[in-house]
Amino acid sequence: MKDQEPDDCGFATALRAIGGKWKTSLLWALHLRPHRFAELRRVLPGISEKVLTQQLRQMEADGLVSRRDFDEVPPRVEYAITPLGLSLNDAVTAMSKWGKHHEAWKAHQETAA
């Protein structure tokens, strides 16, 4: 792991945890219910298998997602959001609300000009 400056405020750590194009979408999908890998590919059109695998591994390493291997033939693996992931989803929801408010403000500024 790279040496990183301490994150006194915690914001940079949070942004690293949700950084990337797909992590917030994965959090949202998994907060509804656990999903298998192929289900996540269908829910997130446009994501490649490679990227989905990378994102899920990173999120698992960060404690946001759990991976359950059912040890069956054919193989069955399910991904679920963890309590830590749920708490991050709450923060992302607040950021989403702020983003929508900001977009509305920008649109109002453009029409007022």
C-alpha cells in the first residue's frame, strides 16, 4: 500500500472508498439486497467484468461489501453490503441530495442571467 498522508478530517478517506465510476452504483444496488456477480453486471450496464471484479475487491478490502461463497457446483457467490457500507451509503445519499440542490441552483442562475 502506498504511503499516504494522515487524513485528519476523514474526507479524503471517504472519497477514496467511493472513488471511481461504479462504487456508488454498487453500494446502491447492494443496499437493496445481496446480488450475484452476473446480476450486478445486468443492473449496471456498461461495466466490464474486469472493472466490476476490481471494484468489488476494493470494496471488500475496505469493509464495505462482503463476499459469500456457497461452495456449490456450479459455483455461486453472492455480494452483500456490510453495516459499514450502509453507513457510507447514508453519506452518499446526503451528497446526492446536495448535488441535486446545487444543479437546481446552477440552472436557476443560468436562467436568471
